[in-house]
Amino acid sequence: MTANYAITGVWFKENKKGSEHISHVMIHEILNNSILTGVKKTKDEVLTILRTKTISTLKWDYKEGNWKWGARITSETRNLVHYLRTVPDGDVTNNLDNIINMTVLPL
């Protein structure tokens, strides 16, 4: 997989209706096939990057002890709200639910 950025973690925040949505992500730039140190970015910052760059998820493979490419990230707008989504690829884990939940860490 070729991507400019990779997401390895997400922060969720509860909205007024009680459901959770992604507020921040841990995103890493990919440079010369190397994964750079992650930076915490807001969902809106990631949506801006997504306009011109390719973003994918990285999932930790516990059996092999390394990162594996996951699904490509895209966006979706419903009722004027923008959401980060993974491209459906037959993987039962979708919408970044399979990424490390960083919510226990402070925003």
C-alpha cells in the first residue's frame, strides 16, 4: 500500500446525543518508506490533509510484532457533519474502530 500518512490511534468524544465520534487521531507522515513520529491532530486537520494526500490506517499485528497496513481513509458528510471513514474492503472492522483507542489519554 502506498500512503502519505498513517493513522495509528484515535480519540473519541461523546456528542450531545450521547454517541461517540472521532475528535483527534495519532497521525504519522510516511517519508521514504519510513513511518515518522506520530502527531496528534484534530479530525478537521486530518480532513484538510485528506484533500491532497492519501491516508491509511496502520494496525499492530500482535502475532508478528509489527505494523500492518489497514484500510485507506476517506471522508463522508451527513447532515452537514464531516466524518472520517475507512474505505470498505471486506474487513469487518470499519470506521477506524480497529485502531488503538487513545481516549484514556488526555486531549
